[in-house]
Amino acid sequence: MKPPLPFTQPDFLKHRKILSYQPISGGDINEAWRIETTSGIYFLKQHRQPPTPDFLEIEARGLETLAKSQTIKTPTVFDTGNLNGTAYLLMEYLPSVAPNKLGWENLALHLTALHQTTQDNFGLDHNNFIGSLPQHNNYHNTWSEFYVTERLKPQVTMAVDRRLLNANDLKIFEKLYKEIPEICPKEVPALTHGDLWNGNFLITKNQIPVLIDPAVSYGHREMDLAMTHLFGGFDDVFYNTYNDFFSTEIGFLDRMGIYKLYYLLVHLNLFGKAYVGKVRGVAKQFI
């Protein structure tokens, strides 16, 4: 008698003979597996206690949104859903290689193309998640309205409710909200990945970039660029190439913290008090 599989098996795989499987890194909140079958190799991501049953279906929808822009590659999705309380997402398995100069150039060029994909308003036609936290994408006419209403305020409220931030912090943020229209340059809505740290892209053979784990919206393109700086790991070739083809307005490095603030709040609510000092420090810089 064969031992039970250590993962929830989607219907798509039940029609294929599994030859081997092995766990691989799936990020902070998911389990992931490389599964070899008689008809190919697949990547299975699953979450056994998802915040909503359609948690990974929404991620698949984000990948589809990026793919429809025809600007950058994303993994092909074969199956997604929820079985017995476990959310799953089955995709093509894409072996990765270390980026060289060409890989960094390609990532930058494809990202500039993505960021030139636009629509009339800031937001998205559906809500999604960043990590396991809900991310609302109601439409707004201006970036400042969208950023304050759909990004900063929900995270600040959550942090106050969890007693990670206090009443004085709330006053600081109320002042900050009024400054954002003057801090951020006015640009048209840009299709953004939304969580572009160095673990959410990979480089495949021939140095082709692929985006994974999106938290997409039509936002301000400087959000993606700020996130690349938050934890580092991006080569100077990437930034130089991006700016050669779609340069940011003067002063980006000085205002970058205003965008990082959202991601720091997310990490505060996900991982706790270790991020309080960073959140407070950045918020005070802009009031």
C-alpha cells in the first residue's frame, strides 16, 4: 500500500501518474512542491488554512492580469481551487538560473513595458491579497486618494486594532495623508506587480524574466521600484536600464520611503513589533 501524498492532489494531477515529488521553498505562508509526472513537471502551491477559500484563485487571477498585458512572462496556470479546506494553485514548473547582466537588463525592460500598461483609474476590477492580508482595490481618480484610502489607512487601522501602533502614531499618519498629493509625482495609472521583492521574480534559461506571487493593481509605478529597494538584491544594471528607458522624475530616492511605508506596515501586521520602529521613523520623515 502506497503512503498518502503529503500534499492535496488537484483533480488535474489525478489523471497523471506521479513519478516523483519534492518540497521546495514556497514563501512565508504557503507550502510548495515540485511534482514530476508522465506528462510533465509541475509546481504546486497550497495553503492549508487560507484567509478565504479562493485565496490562491485570486493569485491566479493576478498572474492572468499580468499575462494579458503581454509585457512579461508569468507561469502558466493549470488548475486552482480549494479541496477540503486547502487552497491550491498548480502551475508550470520553471527552473531558474542566476541572472547575469542580460537577465537584469531584460527584467528592467519588461518591467518598463508593464508599467506603461495603463487604464483610466487607479485600482483594479477585483480585490486581492498581499501575503495573507487583504488588499482592496476600489477605483479612485487620483493616486493619493487610492494610496491613502486603499493602502495606508487599512494597514494603519489594523495595526492600531492589534495594539502595534498607538493613538499618537494615528495622529502622525493623519498628518501624513495630507502631504501625499505633494510628495508623489502625478502619473497615469500603471499596471504594477505590487510586491516586487527579489523573491518574487525568477530568471529562466536564456535569461528570460518571470514574475510570480503578484499583488497587482493599477497604481503608481514607483511603488514597484521602491519595493525592489526595501530588501535589496537588485543589481545596478537593473536600475540603470529601467531609467534609460522609463526614468522616474527627479527626487525618487528622496521620496522612496513614502512608498516603502505601505510594505513596512504590511510586515508590521504580518510579523509584529520588530517593524514598529521602521514604520514610525519613515512616517515622521514626511510630516
